[in-house]
Amino acid sequence: MEVKADRGEQHLILHEEMTKPQVSNTGVYDSNLLCGTCDGILGRYEGYAFRLLRRLRTIRADLGSIVDIGAIDGDIMLRFAAGIAWKYTATQSQFGRINIGPYASVLQDVALGNGPIPSTLDIALIRLVELDGDVYFYRAPVPARHGGINSVRFSVGSFVIYLKIDKRPNDNVLPPECWLKGRSDGKFLIADAGFFTEGKLHRELANMGPVRQFFGTMVARKRERSFRMES
């Protein structure tokens, strides 16, 4: 919904092993993964996250700043992240399935159920920026480990989302106020994209010849549409 903001725009799908990007009108999705009821439950959480992150991207602050989010339902954001991560544990291998062991069922219960959220889960946000502005892409969930703590991380727009899946307390990588479970207010960190795997991958893949050609074509199409509308 957010990537394809203008008519004629397309998604570009890349990973490290690809020599040529895949162009898609819809993005990759598993049409056999969810029933209508479950899709509706997860859709409400995803809609909340979409509106929140769009608001947070309007905030400007220096690198290294810890920024007030304002009003937030931290548990809804956690259920959103649990839903995204769980879908990647339940999908088929060609869609990027991940393995996080017994936590797959924990995430399913949190995402699709209404019960309490266990102490093993938490969520934090980091916004990535470069000197010329936001880094903007989506990265599928991957299992990760930070400070000895297991997590799933993925990217939505200019945000990296950490979903802790571990019995141990939150690590020291992020300030305590950046963890959002159970909070009605919170904070997020603004960081240099160059220090993150996501930022490095984005820069590397975006510099591929076919990728530059694709975005050049998209920009030209957008200019042509704007010219026609003005005419």
C-alpha cells in the first residue's frame, strides 16, 4: 500500500544471491497462508503500524537522538511484529521461510490470540538515516542475535524493528525506554544506516546496474505523468 503510492509504480525484489532484480506489481506474498479471519486480525495490527510509522517519519532529529514517540499502544506494535515474523515461519520456503523453533507457536498465539503477551517477547524501533535523508526499503524477517539475546528483525520503510524472542532480559544494545511492550508512550533511536546490515545491503544492491536502470525508468515515468497532468 505504501510502496505503490502512485499509479504505474512497481516493487523491486532483491537479495544477495540475485544478479538481476525481480520486478513485481504486487510484491511477494503467499496466497495460501491465511484464512479471511486471520488476515483481518493481522490487518488491523498492520494498519495501526502503518499509520504510526508514517507519523514518526515526519519527525526530524540528529543521528544518535532518542526521540519521543508520543502516544502509542506498545502491545499492538508487538502483536504487529509477532504477526509479520510468524507469517515467515509458516510460509513456504520459496517465500523466505525462517526457523525460530518453538517461538513460532508463541508468536502465532500472540498475533492471532487475545491472551497476555509473555515476558519472553518485546519490541524496539530504530530509524535509519543517511546524510541525504531516510533510507527507504523493506527487508523480510531474519533471525538475529544481539548481545546474546535472540530476536527476529525486519525493516519497514526507514525503520528496523527488533522483536525479542528470548527468556533473558533485554540486552544493552538499546536504551530501556526504547523497548515498547506494555507502554502507552515510548521512544525510538535514530541511527546511521551505514552501521547496519540493512543499510549496507541497501546501498550495495541499489548500486547494481539493473537496479539503477529500473529506478531511472520509474522516475522518468513519474515525470511524464506529472507533465501530462499539468498539460
